[in-house]
Amino acid sequence: MSQEYTCLKCGNREYEVGEFRAAGGFLGKLFDIQSKKFTTVTCSQCRYVEIYQADSSMLGNIFDFFTG
């Protein structure tokens, strides 16, 4: 992240960034296409997690579909 982060729970400034994908809607679940992408920010001290919805690329969705 390019911005400074301060944990809302404990005030710590050290963090880890991760991401995950999730299926959205009936067809996404039916064909196992993870169309929703989220970024996580985890406080390295108290482990509090904030989740932000990120833009997902169509190429990533196609890759996920073929690799399962």
C-alpha cells in the first residue's frame, strides 16, 4: 500500500496485505468463476483485518475458470 496505515483497534502502523477471490451470483457459483476480488489489510500486532473490494480483471476470471 502506498498510504500509511493505522490499525483502528490498537493504533499499530505495521500491516500485511493479501487478497482473495469469491464467486458472485448464481452463474458464478454454478461455473465456479470467482468474479469478486478483495484486498485485505491485516494488523501485524492484533491481527485485526479490514477488507476492501478491488477491481477484478476479466483475464483473471478466465484463468480461474480453466484452472479451477
